Amino acid sequence: MSFDQIIGQEEAKQRLSAELEQGRVPHALMLAGPEGCGALPLAIAFAQRLLGNTPMAEALSHPDLHFAFPIYKKYGSQKPTYCNDFLKEWRQLCLTTPYFGLAEWMEACGAENQQLLIYGDESDAISHKLSLKSSQGGYKVAIIWLAEKMNATCANKLLKLLEEPPSQTVFLLVCEKPEELLSTIRSRTQIIELPPLPERTIQHADTPLFFELFVQLMRLSYARKVKEMKQWADSLASMGRERQKNFLMYAQQMLRENFIYNFHRQEQLNRMSADESQFAVRFAPFINERNVIGIMDELSLAARDIEANAAPKIVFFDFALKMIVLIKNR
């Protein structure tokens, strides 16, 4: 992930780039901002630059890149539970949906309604990993996501690490509520505050992805590929709820544009990009008086359910199945 792929946050990107270029990288940085601001993607992108943007770093499997994040104790296990036990799910979510929040992580790791924390055992694991010599001879980077979720034992042990950090080690703490961290930890980190992303910025950045998802659904629905439609629903479910709602709004806009396209008044009424217009040439005839209201109603119902915190996998798969019938009604 490059800085160019990070939505907004130009001031923070310039600051981090300058520190890296001038060789002034602090041993502990805190990226603090609300959910969805891009703090975690920014931390990952910076870590990858510190590690030379190698293929291993890009795949989040670099031996000198370490993660800590909230987890739950596995039921019935008498052994300590570590973040490494959830590393497969963590990497997949980071690579596919880097702007996720706690709710999406809970679903991805199967936490259900369990409380997620960063436990004291994890700080011992981090200390051990960072005490080892760098495998590549450069930086060792530890990203701690939602550092405010550390329990008291973990926080106090991390404080000692920050006071006497191992050589060539950079700690990147990602926080949504930094005020819940120990003040002594905050005082030992260089804090970069990230503002919320403007809604228009988010929508503009998501448009290419939403277009791809919309095209996928319509083609899969027409071909009645139920297995692939389930995968499509799972992909959308891994996004944050705000992005899910924005996708549903985008889908409604695309239906409107394709319905109007049939009246051959594109220049006066259509507001589609070149890619969207090209797709509409063949797709628009499938959106007509017999199904446009039905599809719009289903999109509205899906948006209502997402707003009410219904399970997104069920909501989107149910909508996709209904599209099989509606898209054929031409």
C-alpha cells in the first residue's frame, strides 16, 4: 500500500514522508483519529516504506513487521491466546478492507459478542519479537491497532518498552480514543491527529470500487451464479457500515441513470463517467418500467436494515438473490 492509495490526510502523509527522508523517524508514533479516518492504512503504508516496500511487506508477511490488535480468549482454552492466533484473518481484512472498524474485525475473527482486548501476554510476545535481530538488517516495526484496548498489564509493560525501545524499532500506535491510554504512554509518543474524512472525499474515492461491485452483481445475477453472489455479499459485508450505505446509494443512482439512458436523453439527463456510460450501453435495457421500482424498493429495504445494524452478509446476499428475479423481468 502506497501513500497515494491513502484517502486524504495529505498533511500527515507529508509529515511522515519528511521524517523518513530526513532520517528523523521517532521510535514511537501515535496516529489518532476517529474510525474510518484512515489511521490504520496510513500506519501500514508507513511501515511498508520503513521496510523497503518489499513484496513481503506489501503482503503483510515481512518478518520484521509485527501486529497487535484486540482479540478474545478462545472458549475452553487454558493456554494464553495471542494475536498470532488470528493473524490469517487480520491480514486478509487489512489487505481487502483496510478502512474497517471494530465491528468488522469482530465479525472477521468470529468474536460475536465477546469483549476484545489486547492482553498482558501480548506485550511479552511483542517484547520477544522485537528483541530479536532484524532479519533484513533494517527497521523492526510494531503496529498496535486500537492501543486503547490494552488491558492494564499490557499497557504498563508496553510503557517499559517505549522507555527503553530495542534498537532500530518503530512503534506505530493507532488509536480512536487516545484519552483512554495511560498519560505516560501518550507522553512518550509523537502524536499525529487525523481529522475525519469529508463525506465527499470518501464517496469520490469509493466510486471505482462501487462501480466494480455493481457490475459484478448485475452480471452474477443475470447468470444466476449463486455461489459467486454469496462471495460478493461477503465482500461487501467486510466493509464498514457507512461504506455499505454509500454503496446502496450509489446503486440507486446507477439504476436511475440506466433507466433514463433508455430514453436517449443522455446529454441532458445523464451524469455517468465514461466507464459507467460504456456499461450502460448493454445494461440499460434491463432496467425498465417493469422492474425499476422493485429494485429501488429492495435497495431501500437493504439500506434500512444496514442502518438498523442487521447482519450485512444476510442483507446483501438476500438482496442479491432477489436481483436474480428482478433483473430477468424485462
